[in-house]
Amino acid sequence: MAKSSSKSKHKIRILLADDHHIVRAGVRQLLESASDLQVIAEAGDGEEAQSLIQKHKPDVAVLDIQMPKASGIEVTRWVRANLPEVGVLILTAYDDDPYVMAVLQAGANGYVLKTAQADDLVQAVRDVHEGKSALDPSITRKLMSNIFKGPEKKMVEPLTDRELNVLRLAAKGFTNKAIGVQLSISDRTVQGHLAHIFAKLQANSRTEAVMRAVSLGLISKTTGNLADE
């Protein structure tokens, strides 16, 4: 619990990666206008982003998709494989379906368009830091459309009661640690349950799992609670 309380006292440390210096300058100024956010490093390409993330271990990495040397999608995959505790927020001008799905499947925690309002971006960083999903409303609509028109409508096998409980809490935005506290299990056990949930729901990220659970009627779209509760 000490770790979560320390988060509230210290600024959210951000790595900002975009290959356009003027864009980085503007986004940095916007983010640091919030008293609880601090940009600790900037990168102009994907390889530099990976190096700086490895060095500084920021709370949240804000990444563009199209960057030299390594794309935001590749950096996201690298972060998930090597530093899973780092939150990843994609900030891009691209809202094309292939980009959206590739980024979320790579494990990004959020996807915000550069046309978003300043307050929305700031809140998205906070949400990602807290372990929640942060999706631009237009991206959410695309995801829901893709899921509901998708060919598969069934799970590989039903979720257990414990997995349903984990999924319900995940849908409400709780971190693995917070879920573990509520269910009196370790966060490693929570991670194991989420892995089983992802496999059963044919999902590649927490966000995709929640969206698919909505389409299957396991979770209410409006409340984030299990539909039969």
C-alpha cells in the first residue's frame, strides 16, 4: 500500500517520444501545465525512446506511432516484454483501424488523437498511470464496431468465477495490485488470471479483453460491472 500512496505524493514521470521537435515542445508544455505531471526525457525516434525508457523507467511513455528506427508499435511491444510496469499512451494523428488494433494488441494502455483537448490528454496520462485504459471516444467507437461485427462471438471456454471477479475489477480500472488486495491474492496471481482471461476471450490486452467481454454480455457497457450483478 505504501507504493500506491507514494504515487499520489510524487509527480507522474513521463517519457515523450515524437520525431517532430516542435510537436514535442508543444506537448511537453501542455503536460507540464498540470502540477502533477513532469516530462523527464524526450526522444526523437523509437530506438532512442527504448534507450531512455530503459534508463529512466518513467511512469508513462507517451509515444507517437510513426517514428524513425522503431515505430510506436514496436516500442510498445518492447516495453511490454521488458518493462511491463511502464504505462504506454499512444499520442498520434492516425485513427485508422489497422493502427488502432496493432497498437492495442501490442499492449498499449491508451490511445489519444492529437486533435484531443488538452485536458483530455492530461487525464489520459493520469488514467494510464493508475492502470486504467485511456481511449479517445472515436477510438472506442471503432473498437466496439470492430468487435460487434467480428466473426467470433464465443469464448474458447467459460471464465471461472474468480476470473469473472478479476475481469470486473479490471474493467473498473483497478491495477493488478489493487485487484489482488480486494481479492486477497498476490498481484502475480492476478496477472496469471488475466493471462487466462486474455486466452479465453482471444484478446491481446486488458482493453481488448474488456471490450470483448462487453460484446459477449459479461460486462455492462455503461457501468463496467458484470451484467448479471
